[in-house]
Amino acid sequence: MRTIARYIKPFFGRISVQMLIKIAGTVIELFLPAMLSVIIDDYAKQPGGEKGVWLMGGAMVLFAFLAWLGNCIANRMSTNVTREITRNLRRDLFHRITALSAAQQDRLTDASLISRLTSDTYNVHNMIDRMQRLGVRAPMLLIGGIIVSLVMEPVLTLVLIATLPLLAVTVIWSSKTGVPLFTWVQEGQDKMVRKVQENMAGARVIRALSRTGWEQDAFGEVNSELAARQRKADLTMAKVSPITSFILNASLAFVVLVGAYRVHMGVIGPGKIISFLSFVTIILNALLMVTRIFVMYSKGSASAKRIEEVLLQTEDLQRDELAAAEEKNHIVFNHVSFSYNKKYNNVSDLSFAVGHGQTLGVIGPTGSGKSTLLSLLMRQYDVDEGEIYLSGKPIRSLTKEELHSRLGVVFQYDFLMADTIRENIRFGREIEESAMLDAVDCAQAAFIHEKEGGMEFPLNVKGRNLSGGQQQRVLIARALAGDLRILLLDDCSSALDFRTDRELRHALRERHGLATTVIVAQRVSAVMAADLILVMDKGRIIGKGTHEELMDTCPMYRELCQLQLGGEAV
């Protein structure tokens, strides 16, 4: 909660003014029962007391209006303040999420991050808003009502106060029980968000394989589990209200019983007992408000802890202040090993060097560690052993801006936004029109000019109104449009025909020959012209050299060539 408090602190002045208005309105409200007692016991019994009744009645109407007006103003202010706090919190949470390393994102999961950014911030919003609205009003009505009641009728007030320890136990129990329960509910929410994500991403495959009913059943199980968790939490917290109501109504019955005897004995007048019962009603309502506050606090506190977990994530990809001399090799892997789960290595002892402007080809079966190699080069993860150097400098000595400004990347599973082709290529960068057109031409994406509107052609979500090959060429154009020094292509030509693939590779050599290129591919034809080819299997480099050298030294590479190119071509 300390992190959330930092977001509330800048609004302390506005919250203080709002609370003062709320206090003033509550104090005015507390005068109303006492004024009613004066009307009944004093003016109503006196001959000619009509004038006093009208004056006191008019004062009651005025006080009621002022209390209503104060509450309206205070509630409006609290709504505005809460909106600002939640907006700042959600903004910083989103910034923190986008700055998480790949390892942190893997641990927290995308579904959980989405849930924290949406439902958890909503729960915190409600908690802050309710605390401002009821957090002052309820205690003021409770304490003020008890004080005025003690002054007015101490005996009856003591009957009411005797029930407070039971109420305190109920409230404390609800607070301690509620936070773990609602944390458990939010974890169930994460599971449902993850299931929805999977269904939305795989909708076409699900329909193609006629598994819609099966997925609906699977979603039903997750939904039922979340409903069961919510039901358990709600039923547990719902016990608070009946218990509180029973205690309060029992105390009210005792108050009425004792009050009736005292009125019968002539100790107090009927006006005072009516006024006292009004105060009892105020006190009881205040106590019910307090219980609602604790229920809302339990929800908000559980969500606040989940939000804090993300906001307090430290930068795990630390920068090392290391200096190194420039060397002829642009990219160097020196005995690099890495594991995702830290139990067994996904890649082991990777060692190679690529010079400036050279092309590195990486080929191997699925799961051999090719994409992991690129992830380490982009420093999405830190290596467990060994070191990676760029232009002679350890990659850990570069800032994020220094590293990422050098890279042009096309991932194996990349995305296109629901925007124009121009904006998808520009991607928020300051890029001249001529550079974008040159990138389009190099990426063999001439089809763009044939679309209605050309570069202004609007794309659907994920570029669904383009074919797979067209999507890949737009993504390649995006990577080429920047001022790149290292071009990383992760199996990005799998949907291209052989002719387009050949023309693309030729254009890359002609126009971006000064950039160091790393090509991860399944096709031998995509890497056979590279200056250095790595053949990977089970996370290790089992072959390294040019195409001709690997044909002589690497059986797996020779077999791939025979399968893909045919014996005569080999």
C-alpha cells in the first residue's frame, strides 16, 4: 500500500478540502435529531409555540439542504481526485509493464499483467473513492452520534456501546479474511483472461478443426472455477452484513426497551427518546458503512498488492560500466550458455564471430535454440555463462537505447497494428517518406502500391486483410526503414515463394550490405550464401562455416541440402 500512497500524496491538499467539506456536512447533519427533540419537548408543548416550531423546522430544512449540498460537492471532488489518481497509476503501471524484461514477463504472465492493468486498477479505484466518500463520513457519524447521545442520554448510549466490541471483532475478522480471498479470486481472473487470449488468438484454428464445443467446455470450466472462487469470497464477506445487522438490531431493541421504561418513569421526555432513536439510526447506518468500507478495502488491498508487485519490479538487466576497444568483429558470442528455467541449458557453449557487414545464417531443426540465440543478442534475457560483444563492447555495457537503436528486427511471430500501412512501417519513428518507399522496394512489397490508397491502405487487426507473404514483406519493410546497423531476420521469409525470397536476399546484399545481417531460417537456400553458417541442434552448434565447408564437414547440413535442393543441385 505504500506505493499506492505515493500516488495519493500529490492530491493531499484537494483531499483535505474535500474532507473538510464532508466533515462540515456531517456535523450539520448531526444537529438535525437534536433540533427535532427541541421542537417536540419545548415548542410543541408550549402555548403559542407554533412560531418556534416553524423557525426550528425551517432551520432543519436549511441544515438538511446544506448537508446535502456539502455531500454532493465532496463526492464530486472525490470522484475527480480518484480519477486522476487511477489514471496516473494505470499510466505508470503500463510503462512498467512495457519495461519488463522477457524473463519478468514470463514469470508474471501476460494474462496476469492484463488483469492487473484492468480489474485490479478498477478495484483500487473503488477503494480510494469509497474511502474518501465514506472514510470520513462514517467515522464522523459514528463518533459524533455517540458523543451527542452520551450528552443527551448516557444510560441508553451505554447499552449501545456495549455492542461495539462484538462489531470490532467482526470487522477485524472480515479484514483479515477478505484480503487472501480476493487475491485468490484475482488469480482466477488471470486464468480466465489467459483462456480468452488463447481462444481469440486461435479462433481460426479452433473453427477449422471443429473444436468450438470443446473450447467452450474448457472455457466453461475456467469460468466455473472463477465463479466458485468469487462465490466463496462473496459468501464469506456477506456474513459480515447479517452479523452486523443482527448485533445492531439487537442493541436497538434493548435501547427501545430501556428507553420505554425511562419514559414511563418520567426520567426523559418523548421528544428526547425520539431524538435518541434518530441518533441510534445514524450510528447503526454508520456502522454498516464501516463494514462496507472494510469489504471494499479487502478487495482494493488485494489488488493494490498485485499492482505493487509489478511497480516494484527492479531492472534485472543491469548495465555494466565496462570499457573495451573496438575490434574487427561486429558480433561475438564467447562460450555463451543460457537456461529459461535455470534447470537445464536451452543453449550451451555458443561461440562464433561475425565481422561488420557480414551475413550470419542460422539453421537447424525446430527447438534447436535458433530464436533463443536472437533473444540473447537483443538482450531480452541475460546470459547465464559467457559473454556477448558488439563492436568489442560487452552487450551488458550498452544502454537499452544504444543497443536497440542499432537493431532492425523481424520476428518469427510478429504483429501488425490496425492502422494504415504507412503507420505500420513508420511505427512511431521519425522516418522520411523516401526511406519508407526505399524499404518497401527492398522488401519486395510492390503490392502495396496496387492497394487502394497505396501506403494509406488500412489494415485489419493483425493484418488479417493481407496474405501471409504480404504481411511478412510489410514487416521486413518496417525493419529496413530504420537506420539499422544489425538486421535480425527470424524465419521471416517462410511465407514467401522461392523467387521472391531470392530477390529479397539479393536486394538486402545490394542496399544494406554495410549492415551485419543475422538470418534464422528453415530453408537452406536462405542461408547458403551467408559468410558464416551455424548449424544448431539441441541448443548446441554442431556445424560452423561456409556452405562449401559444411557440405564437407557437417552431415546434418548435407542432409538438409539433399532434402531441400535435391542431389543434383547439391
